[in-house]
Amino acid sequence: MIGPRPMMIHMVRKKKGEKGKEIGVALGVRTCKCLEWGPESTISVGERNQRHSTKGLIQRQRNLASCLSSTLFWRMDKKKVAVPLVCHGHSRPVVDLFYSPVTPDGFFLISASKDSSPMLRNGETGDWIGTFEGHKGAVWSCCLDTNALRAATASADFSTKVWDALTGDELHSFEHKHIVRACAFSEDTHLLLTGGVEKILRIYDMNRPDAPPREVDKSPGSVRTVAWLHSDQTILSSCTDMGGVRLWDVRSGKIVQTLETKSSVTSAEVSQDGRYITTADGSTVKFWDANYYGLVKSYDMPCTVESVSLEPKYGNKFVAGGEDMWVHVFDFHTGNEIACNKGHHGPVHCVRFSPGGESYASGSEDGTIRIWQTGPLTLDDSETLSANGSIDKVKVTADEVSRKIEGFHVADEGKSKEKDEAVEESN
């Protein structure tokens, strides 16, 4: 360790017989007169003969120093960083993600994008499986049924389409009178719920797709999100132009409860065990009791949040993404930030945990999907796991370690005039 004056302290890693390599620099030291190793692999840096330290801070993906006056304190333990798989393919922003439950063939991830071409991927590896071609406008929402045999997408071309998830064929196209922003399969897969700018919630019977849909009592605003809960006895919706989450009784078609929020709700998710409703409004994340509708927890976030997802297995942490372009992980019980993952080059529009909680995915304005492991891998000697499980030697930095998924599909350029108009209208 070297202590030049003034202004900085250098940390150097040195092996016997080799030239030392700088691994960190700390600013803020006016004069360095003493360096001392402390307990738990810490270093105290003081001026003159004073030895004191402040509580150390490790954040993001590098060793940083917490500074009070001219005293610094480091933790020198091995830093762990999240290693994302970067899934390319979309040519425009990714606005929605959905994981299927675990099936005998594994689990799957579907993505919606403004490029009008939703994509299906292996949920574990991120490998591209197929692209659903047919929409003529931005796709705002996507979902898979319980068995991952059918997919549904909601689009700015005034339609919701149902697809065969095995072949990619279009099975049904349900026409609407305006942009469709949200869709969701019921738990038993027999029903499909849609909502959008029309301010109407529609329920389609998948056993009778040609029958007229059932229309729920008119929504008070343009629908942003929808979901099912209580064994398909209740539906949830939020609006783009007003705050609150509304719970509707499916039988009566009436609102039975409203969860009040100050801002419009951009994300609403029902936990896998059915205990919580997780919402994001403005820069606040809230957790509600899904049975009694009481507010359980509310946390202020460091930025405006667009999407939030609760870890499904233990429910002990949640992930949030928003306008600051980072993917934040927080402790559910305390609200303390656990991790902050860099990598996206635009606002994060959607985040979702995988069904087993072993990873989570994020979609961004930059058109990429990143899949992050919940148990961070150790960054050691520039090694990182590849998508197929082998170890590849690559040049990496602590800021970003990524892998390009091969074999992706990008929709052809030269879309029809109608499609371009629908995309522009949806923006």
C-alpha cells in the first residue's frame, strides 16, 4: 500500500516476484501520516498521530472508501458482482417481461417490445427460441399460460393475439377499438383478461374464442396493468392517468376495493404464493396484503420506479428498476439496498424474478434483456460463467460482464405504414 501526498491513497495487489497491480484509489486525503491494518481486513488512515476510522461502505461493483474529514476506511474482502447474461434481438425498447411457471421442459421468458415482435427465450439461459410475427404496432404486454403452451400479447395495433408457444403460429386475434396495454391468462388458463386505452376490461373464454368477450364494469381510467388473484375470483387493474389499484369481483364485475397511491401505478404484481400485491408508483414501492388489502410495507426508492418484483421462493428481497438505468435489489424486511447492478444504457422499464427465484430479468430502453443471478458470482481472475455452463476466459471489468446470446432474430426493416403509425401513436 502506498500513501503519496496529497489527495489520494492507492491500493496495490502484489504477488511475490511480480510487479504490483493497482486495485483501488481513494480520494479525499489531505495528508497521510499513518496506515494501519484493523480487524476484519480493514485499513485505518489518519492524519498526524490520530488513528480513527468511519464505517466502511461498499457499493456497486468496486471497492470504495467512506470518507469523514480526511479519515478513510476500507474493507478488503473479495468483492462479488452480479454477472448478467445479455440477450440481444429487440431493435426498440423492451417494455414488459413475463416468466412462465416451471414446466417439465423448464421455464420460459417472453418479452414485449416497441419493435412489434415479442420473443420467447429459455428462462434459465436466455437463449432465443422464437419470435412471434404478426403485430403491426408496439407490443406493450405479454404473458404465458400456466403450461407455457400459449402466449398472449397486447399491442398498439388495437389487438390482442394468442399464439401457439410451441410453433409460433397465431391462434386467435381479438380486435379492440383502441391501444391494448395489458393482458393476463387466468390461473386455470381458460380465460384471458385485457385492458387498455378504451377503459374497458374484457374477459375472453379460451374454450370459446369466437364468443363475444365479457366486459367488466367500465374502468375509471386508461388501463395500464391487469392481473388475476384469489383463484381467478378477483382481477386487479391500474390506470395510466390516475393513482390507485382497483380490485374487481369477477362475478359481479364491480370494484370491491381500491388500494390508494399518490401517483399512477406503473407496476402491479401478485406474489407467487398469493400473499402480497407489489406496486410501484412514482418513487415508492408498496406491499399490500392480498387478502385483507392492508398496506404491509412502503419504501422510498432512490429514483422513479417503473417496475418491481418480489422474490418468489422466500420473499426476503425485491428488485426494482427505473429511470436511473440501474437494477436495484432491496431487503424486503428493512428496505435496505442489497445490490445495485449496472449495465443498461437506458431507463429500466421492466423487472421480473424467475419462478424459482434463482435469477431475475430486466428490460430496458436500450433494447436489451439482462438476466442476473440472485446468488452473485465471484469475479476472480477474469472468469465468468457462459450461458451454457462452461467457464470462459474473457476480459472483464467490475462495471460490466456480459455475454451476447447467439442466434437471435431481428425483425426485417421496412415495416408497413400502418405499423409505423401505430408505433408512433403508442409512443
